[in-house]
Amino acid sequence: MNPHATGPTAEAATYLAALQERLTADGCTLTSPHWNDHPVVAGYRSDRKVRWFGTKAELFVFATAVPAIDTATLGDFATWSMQYAKSLRGGIPGARNAALVLPALVSGDVRPEAAQWAAQDARILDTTLISRPITVETVPAGIRTTMYRGRTLWGGMFTSHVLEKAALYFP
């Protein structure tokens, strides 16, 4: 991590503002919780489709800017996001009700091992929540987003939905 970094960059703040606009445009309900003294952009939506056999898919998006992203910080944020989403869930977990979480950290300094960790696999909590941690590197030259884009055993029928939403929210 960069020992001289003290807060989010202008690029990260701009990215989060644009994310908030994309979430609003897609019909998400927005809130602003805090994680470790960092304000979080939080969006929520639920969808039900016939091809999911009537199962409701709840999608939670959490994003915040940090000075630098390492594996420990990304892991902590992903765990917090899943626990927070679990506390907000509606309905009975597992009973025609799936929860998908997109926890994203935004920074101008993303450690390679953190991006690799995000790309490796989805994370599951209590077999009722599945998350796909995301790193968003904001640098003056552009944006680099990293996440796991493969299928999962649990929640696999929602893969195309969550990847579609991730592409919309985190271009």
C-alpha cells in the first residue's frame, strides 16, 4: 500500500458519484452506511423471473473509496458487505429467495494480489449469500475493474443476471 495516501482520489470520488447515478437509473434503493469510517454507496434491488422458477434474487451493491486496496482490506470489506446484506434481507433465506452481493473497493492503488483474489472465485456465506468482490482501479489513464466472472455451484442460475448488473454498475 502507498504509505503517503491519505484519502480517496478525485478519480475515485468521481467514479463513486457516477456509480450512484447508475444504481439510481437502474431502480436501486440507495442508502449510505459506513464501513471503518468510510462512507459507502449502497444499492439494493430485487428481481423475480420465470426462468428462475419464481425465485426472488436480491442484489446488494456496496462500494467505497480507500487509499489502497490489498487482499486483507478487500476481504474485510467483502465480509462486512455480506454480513450487512444478511441483516437487510427480506423473506426466508433459501426459500425461493437468493441474495447476491457486489462489494467493491475503489482506489488509485490496487495491489496485484488483491485484484487476483477478486478474480479467483465468488465467496459464499452460510450458503445463503454469494458475493463477487470487485476492485476498481481509478487512475488518470482510465478505469480497471476486476471480479470473478465465472459460474458458481450455488446461485449458478443467477450468474448471467449478476454479471449483467455488474457490467452496468462497474463499467
